[in-house]
Amino acid sequence: MKKLSVEEVKHVAHLARIAISEEEIEKYQVRLGALYEMIDQIHEIKGYNDDMMITPFDEEPSLRKDEVGPMLSFEEVLLNAPRKNGKFIEVPVVVNE
């Protein structure tokens, strides 16, 4: 069974934006390695290409028509914000990553 390096596990955790402890790293080395092996098995299927995985259905997806609805009030918008600062919604900084 394939085992990922500590650096690879930390990189995947960073991409997923999750914090993992040092104890969890060894567990994820094995689990993620097994997942990568399964993905490799899928790629070995004769005739496989990524276009096949876009949708399991042959028909086009049905989309609803856009319709203008009532606007939310400023207070209603802030009720759903996970973090706010006065009249502003706080979001994580991602520019310098």
C-alpha cells in the first residue's frame, strides 16, 4: 500500500484548509495513499478519460430561469455572515498565499 510523505499530507491539509495534529499525520499518510491508489486504478480502465466523469447522465442538465426577487435588507445579510465587523462582513485573507 502506498504511503504519502509527511510533506504531502501537510500540503493536502493546507489545500483543504484543515488543521491536523502530528498524531493524525501518520493515519492520513496511509488513508490518502489508499485513496490515490484507487484513483490510479480508475485511470487504468481501458478507454477512460476525464470527460467521462463530468456527469453520469447523458442528457443536458435542466437549469431554472433566472428571476428577479426581492432584495435582502442589510440586516438580513449580516444575520447570515459568519464574522462581521460593524457594517462589514469579514472574510479570510487569501491574497498573499
